[in-house]
Amino acid sequence: MAAAAHDDAMTAEALLLDAQAIDPACLPVYYALYKFYFYKSRLAKAEHITLQALATAARQADFPAEWQLLTPRSADWTATGEPQHFYLFSLKALAFIRLRLGRAGEARAILAKLAELDPLDTIGASVIRALAAASAGETVS
């Protein structure tokens, strides 16, 4: 039974990697890959794919991939269904991955940037912000 589940995971990973090779600009494939690796507790691999997703979305939206350089004027961050919205969503994923990796300071810095870029919290970063605060023993208002 365990061997079959392992084979299924290997097949799923192979299919996702094949899809990425066929269309390396397809953002949903990156999403599926980083979620796959995250749920398999392969956090370093999830982080790596998330960074690739951010670079790909930034290239498509024509702004710097480095989140530290972004401002509210770097893109129309409210445009759902666009690469910049995917970028925000993937940045939230990166914050969660780094929190799980024990890199809470990095996660909090990303979450602060998300609050700046997405003040209406359209991607739900406040949920990860609350987890980060709880893990640090802080209260969230």
C-alpha cells in the first residue's frame, strides 16, 4: 500500500515537471508544483519552485522579481487573474514556507511587504500573518 502511494507521488511529480518543461511560462503549473512539494514536506524544494514562480510572474508582468524592490506603484496589484496577482499569491506561499522552515524573520518581512502591496488583503496574507504572530507568542489585533 505504501509503495503504491509512493509510486503515485512519483508519477504526480513527473507529470508536473513534464508540464513545466512543456510550458515553462504556465503559472498554474508552478502553483501545483509548490503546493505538491509543500504537502510532501519537501519545503526546500517548495521554496525553490516558489522562487521560480515569482521570477516567471514578474517577467510576465514586467517588474523586478525581487519582492524587496516592489512598491504599490510597481504594478496594478488589484488585477485578479493577472501575473501580478499570481505573484502576490506566490509571495504569500513563500512567507508560509519560510515560516515552516523556521525563518520567521524572513517570513515577517515578506508579510510586511504584502501588507504594503495588498492593503485590502485580497490574497489572505493576514492568515499567515496571524500564524507568524502566534508562533512568536504575539497577539494579533
